[in-house]
Amino acid sequence: MKKRLAITLTMVLVLALALIANGFAARNLKEIIIGMAQEPDTLNNMLSDMSATSQAVGGLTDDLLERDANWKLFPQMATKIPTIENGLWKVLPGEKMQVTWQLKKGLRWRDGKEITAEDFKFTWEVIMNDDLGVPSREVSELIEKFEIKDKYTFVLHFKQLYHLANLGLDYNPIPKHIFEPIVKSGAKAFAEADFTKVAFENGPYMVKEWVRGSHLVTVANPKYAGSEKAKVPTVIFRFISNTNTLMANLLAGAVDMLNPVGLTLDQGLALDKMIRDQKRATDYTVQFTTALTWEHIDFNLDNPWLKDKRVRQALVYGIDRQAMVDALFEGKQFVSHSYLPPKHYGYNPNVKQYEYNPTKAVELLAAAGWKKGSDGIMENAKGEKMILTIHTTAGNAVREKVEMIIKDQWKKIGVELKIENVPSTVLFGDISPMRNFEHMTMYAWTSPPTTNPYGLWDSSQIPTAENSYAGQNRPGWRNAKSDELCRAILKELDEKKRIALFHEHQVLWAEELPAIPLYFRVDVSATHKSLKNVMPTGNTTPITWNVQNWSWAN
Amino acid sequence: MQRYLIRRILQMIPLLFFLSILIFLIMFLMPGDPIDMMVMGNPNLKAEDIARLKKVWGFDDPFPLRYYKWLRQAVLHGDLGFSYHWKVPVIQIVGERLPNTLVLMTASLLLSLLIAVPLGIFSARRQYSFADYLLTVFAFIGQAMPTFWFGLMMILVFSIFLKNSSGGPLLPPGGMMDIGSTASIFSWGRLKYLIMPAFVLGLHNITSWMRFIRSTMLEVINQDYIRTARAKGLKERVVIYKHAFRNAMIPMITLLAMSIPSLVGGATLTETVFAWNGIGRMTYDSVMNKDYSVAMASLMFSAIMVVVGNLLADIMYAVVDPRVRYD
């Protein structure tokens, strides 16, 4: 028995020693390890709607133009941005336009072949090919002719006025000599194309290896002919879907940065506090960047109670949104007063703001014919009690907290709130897009920096059974002035005039309140203090937009 | 026995067929499809675009047609289909992940047996001793412990608090291998990633098997033939392992066979916490994303595992215990 004990103890000791001796290598300055909570489904940007994909592909592809962290456009593959001033963007009689693009000479694909106008024409054809299932065609479908002037110049002929005609095509270009045979074989071949073998890259980095479920290794592209070559030779993406484990990896020093597809706001706040209190991870810093994700509550404007503007305004006066964001987000996510964030070029800070005012709320409700009944709940002339229902994504802790806060605050103005949450597939598959909600739904829209009000607020975009539920005007807002402004914005090519239209629309919107603006979400990213030049953008442009400029200090 | 086997296998076929219809139907009834989710990130998608996308990917077909297409492809052509979410053939995504889950399951089973069996026997031999009570308490704690939380606690202790000689984490906080590693699964470089997930996955098995072996051993040890064996003068070790243990393991075989399908399912949480790329997480992701092809493949796989596991348990029982006979 003693012998057995001795043997067991020795084995345990040996095992422990082995564990302790075998360690991890020290930080490798020739690589950057980025941790992500989601893995791209494919590296084919044209078929993926995941932000994880654009994050991974950010350093692998270049486009005609690119946006920096302040949302400003700059030319990347083009020699300059076509504008009306420099004559590259012409407006012709009959509401037609021509936009001329000039490519920089000597740009190359990963296999060394030169990038020419033919590649862009091919890319346009792929986008417009009905069989291939490429989702977005906003720009491409307005092009009635793609004219190639010479190897490096092409002219897009637009069939109508459109204010976003000088941003390029809907997607970055793909090489014709590689994809033409693939596309000829059909949609399945295009979707199945193995992007770890196909030379699709024209950016500063290229794919070396993708072990699905584990990591993606990218290395500097030796054939890259752009002006900014990669500083760090290897960039690795590690996929860890559980955000707690992701955080653990950061605390253990196993990753160098976490990109915005990673930590939740709560985790970001906790990490930030840990760092400020000097407890752990003091080598890292957390960045909170206001994003274009707009949390809001849609009203159902066909509901007889909510049709009345005074009721809607009263309900917003009855929520203390400032206290809410202070309590829930430590002030990192701030109250929104309309549907655009400050960084958007059309943002108007001077709209009606609804500061918390329960007295005013009750006054407005009274003007609309609602009086507090004996049980404290508002009643109208017909004897109906104001009991409103709200839906949001079940399991989303933040949204559920927001609902509880609103329920509590509305009790004071005599409004009862019933909370009926459902899984996101139900909310976004059925309830919201088909307007199957009685009073309200809470969720977020993610928009690109070029967003304009037409898609969300024009009356032609109300989903109905007749139009097969097309359109995203889910509140069902019908307002002649709003329609006029939305449609004018689409056609207004002069940016100053367009900004004025944006401003006017937001003032109207804040007065009519088809939805309750809550707050704008922040992107949370964390970086090692020695990793320089990481610039989160706060919109759909990935944080890797300038990955070639990231470098290790010392 | 042969006739019994053939009969059981024949019974499996209509059962699995019925299960496949049920699984497909339930997924079909879930509202929303990937295109609807796509709209949330892209409010400018027009109705024509949405209709076009649904047509390309086959999301607008009615239920019987979709099921028939899937069945014909799977059974006649042996083609499990194409994953909408991962944009690769189903067989490729399953082929990447299934070996990982099998490795994790095997490691977990072995580890659980290695720990539970000696502890169970020890507990039985020293019934009512202090050590026995201690082990019982730990067993109850372990059974009540949520896998998810336990996994995170392990990472906290072994990856964040404890460090190795070069300042890095003692055990890796999740993942399956060092980046760029081509080492074999039996090398320490790969095994160190396996230790924590295998243990966490096996925790419930360790605790329940330990208790179970303890009780079956107790039952057997008090039998007359054990007393006879001791009276014959056999060494205690021979009495325990050759006679008592082998009889006590008979019901254990059933438990083992039944635990195989549950390991496949239970691995989902462990795989998520430890970023272990297995089919548990794949099943969850594919169902949530309504990726029919992959979901059907993995759910049917689970169903087959359960049915086969049952059959295996029954057969093993007959093999191990000569008193049991089927016909």
C-alpha cells in the first residue's frame, strides 16, 4: 500500500513538473494575433453578410476608394475621387450621369498579374448575374453601360440621378482571369470556390492558412504594389466564440488585440475598470468607438392610439433616457435624438430633444384624451386602458434591462407595459418585417456611413401583403413632406444642398417621432499598449482597414 | 442472437426515416431564414433582391419539396448537400469537425474511467470511512456543477492565475493547437489543449460513475461467492479485481454505451467554452442559422448515435453476462 502511494505521488509530481517546464514562447514581434468571437463563413466578401468576414478580409483586399477612421474617403486604387468639380462625374440631359474612373498603373493581383479595367467590368457582371446570389446591387443596377476606355480607364453610364455614384461598385474587384472559368461553372462553383487557394487578394496581406474553427493566418503579400506595404509580416486571427473565453485569452496574454466582433459592452467596461484599477491586463487598453448601430423602438403607426403624435411624444417624454444610459453604460453609449450619429455627414444636432418630463407627458396625454383611471392607468373616452406591448430579442440582457426601466418609468405616467420577448429568428423573420406587432418592437439597425432616410422612412417602403412585405419602413410612417425630402436626397448631387435636406428631414422626424430613438451602440476593441496605429472606425469599415500600418513599438 | 440483431437493425430504418421528417419539419416551422437576418444588417436590400436570393438558395420551396430534395440527394447520391452558412459541402465541414469531437469524447471517456473506477472501488472498500464521505461530497458537488461555469473556472485557475516558467499560461485558455502546428495528437503540444476540456466534459460522468461503481461494488462484495473466494485464500487484489469488479461492471457497460450519444450532445457547451472545433457547436450554429443541410446531417448523426448506442448496450450486456440470452 505504501509502495502504491509512493508511486502515485511520484507520477503526480512528474506530471506537474512537465506542465511547469513546458511553456509558451515569449511574444513574437513578427506577428499580431487578433482574437474574434465570430468566424467568417467564407472569405468571399460578395457572398457573406457577416461583419467577421469584412474584418478578416480588410487587409487582404483593396478597392477604388477607402474610408479612414474619421469616415473620410480617400483614393486607394483610383488616382482620384470622381467629383462634379474635377469633371470626372458628369450630369447629362435626361437625368443621366457618367462617372469616369482612372486606375493607378502597376497595381497587381496576388499572382502578379496587373489589375485592369477588365477586372472591374467582370466584377460588375458578377454582381448583376441573377444566378450567383450576390445580395447588394444598389449602385450596380443603375449602371446601364460599362464602357472601357483603355487599360486603366472605365466610364460608368448611369440611367438615373443617384447621389452615391462616385463610391465605386457595390463590392471590391475580383480578378477576371481567375474567376471567369469558375463563374461559368455556375453559382455552386462560385460559392464553393476555396478562397484559401484562389488568388483573390490585391491587398497588403494574403491568406496563408485557414484552419476552420481555430485560426486564419495571413502574411505580407510580396506582389502588393500599393503605397503602404505591410509592416508586420504575419497577422493571425484566432476564433473563440465564447466571449468569456475570449476575455480569458486576453488576460492570459494569448492574443494581442480583440477586434470589435468580440467583447460585449459589459465586458469592455469590466476590462477597462480592471486596467484602471491596475489589477490585471495593464498592458492593454480598451477603446470605445461610437458605432452606426442605432437602438430604437418602432411604433406601429396604424394603431389608433399611436396614430396621435401627442401620444408618441408623451411616451418619449416619459422615459429618462439619460439616466438609463448612465446606469446601464456608464455614459459610454449616449442618448440619440434622431436616427443618425454625430459622425454621419448629414447629422443635425439641432432637433427637438425630449428631456425627461413626466408632467409634460401627462399633459400631452390629456390633450389626446387620456385621463388617469382609478387604478392609476390612463383611460380614454371609450374606456380603453393604455396597456402597450413591446417585443424584443429574448435573451439579450441589455434590451431586457431597458424594457424593465421603461416599464417602471411609464408606470409613473399611467402607462402599463407588457413585455413579450421572442427569439431573434422570430422577431426578424416574422414579427418585425411583416409588421405583426400591436404597438412596439425594440431592435437595432446597422447602417453604412452613406445611409440615407429613403429605405427606412419613405412611405413607398412600408411592407404590406400586397408588395410581399418589401421595404424597411416598419413603423408605417406616411408623411408627404418626409417623402419629398427622402426622394430629393437620392437625386441631390450637390453635397451641401443634400446636407441641408438631411437636416430638414431630421427636424421633421424628431417632431413626428415614428420611432423612439434610444442610443447608439459602441464598438468595443482592446489592444496591447505596444501595438501602434490601431484605429477603430465605428462603422462597417473593418478595424483592419489600415492593418498594414500596425506595428510594434520597441 | 443473429436473428435478434437483424430484427433490431431492420427496426432502425423506419425509426430513422420518421425522425428525419420530424427534425426537418420542426426546423422548417421555425420562422425566419438567413436572408431575413441579412436584411437586418442591410436595410437597403430591396424586395426583388430578397426574392432573388431566396430563389438562388432554395429558401422559397414548400416543405415536402425541400424534404424530398434533401432525401433524394442524401440517400440516392450520398451527397449530404451544401452548407449555406459555411459555403462548403456539408461533408467537408462535418469531416473537419467530427474527428475533433471524437478525439474529445474518447479522451473524456478514458479520463473518466481512469478516475471514476479506482475511486469507486476505493469508496466501496472503505465504506463509511472519512475518505468515502469526502468523495461522496465531491461527487454531489460535481454533479450539481454547471459545465459552462466549471469550464470557465478551470480556465481562470489554470490559464490566468497559474503561469509556467516563461510567463505564459500554464494550460492554454481554449483552442485546439498551437498556430501552425503540425504535431500529432499524441504529442504534448496537442495534449495540453485536450486536458481541460476532456476533464470538464467528463466531470458529470466521473461523479455519477464513481457513485454507481461504488454501489454496484458494495452489492457484489457482500455476496457469498466473494466470501468463498476470500476463504479460499486468494489475495485481496485478486478477489476485488478478478471476481467482484468484473461482476460489478456488468451494469456499467450499459451506462457506458448510453453515455456515448450524450457525450456528443453535451460536448456543445464544453466545445463553446474551450473553442474546441467540434460538431456540438456546429449543430447549434447550423440550427440557429437555419442551415438545413448541416443541421440535418448533424441531428441525424445524433439520432443514429442514440439508436446505435442503445443497440450496442443491449448486445454488450448479452456478451458480458452469459445468463442473458436474446432470440
